[in-house]
Amino acid sequence: MIDAGPSLESAAGLSGTALLTYLLAQGWTARPSRVDGISIVSKEVPGASAAAEFILPVKPGFEDEHRRVADALRTIAAIEKCSEASVAAAARRAFILDGFEQLLLMLGNRRDVMDVKLFLKEKNDEGSRDMLRALERMELD
């Protein structure tokens, strides 16, 4: 029997969209499924007879998102020979960095930190709060 505890713990607060952002940057592919808001994610694995494949919710509000993200983390960790926690941490970092790049594009040439903070506070969604926390940590360093 599989111990889902570590992957469920690692998946806490990690959205399917954030994980997908990371996976696409790592060479995985995604295609839509027949169910709206669900992607089928796959990657060829050297030495395997078939590609690794799993479903991943990419629209907010999918009831089973936490468990599907945990399942994906277990699969990815097995392929990459690392822990679910390290995959989740890498996905969070990639998502935050991608968000910062998008944010800077939206703000144009206005790179003033106060403008960025104000924008993030006004947007007030999960990704914006993550970026704001990361920005505040960067200022402390």
C-alpha cells in the first residue's frame, strides 16, 4: 500500500496550475482531457515501455485537486528519483518566478517596488500573495 501522507503534505497549497507551469518548463507535455479544466500530462521516460501520464486539474475549484496534485507529485518524484517535497518546492519557485515575469510585463517599465506591492495587494489571489511574500523575503535579504 502506498503511503500518501508525504505527497498530500507536499501538495498542501500547491495548485494544479502551479505544478503544470513547472512541468511544462521541465519538458512535460499537456493536452486537454474530455473533462473541462483537466489536463493530461505526460513525458517519455527513458527505458520505460510507455510514457508517464497523469491527470491534473488546471481550473480552480476542482473538488479533488489536492489529491490529484499529490498523485502527480508521487509520480514525478519516482521518475526524478527525489522527494515529493523537493518537486513541490521547485514547482512553487517556478510558479513564483513565472508570476514575477508576467507581473513585470503587465507593469511595463514601472519597476518601482511600491507599485509592484500595491498591484499584488489589490489583486489579492493565491499567486499574488505568494509573490508578495517572496518579494518581502527578497527585501529582507
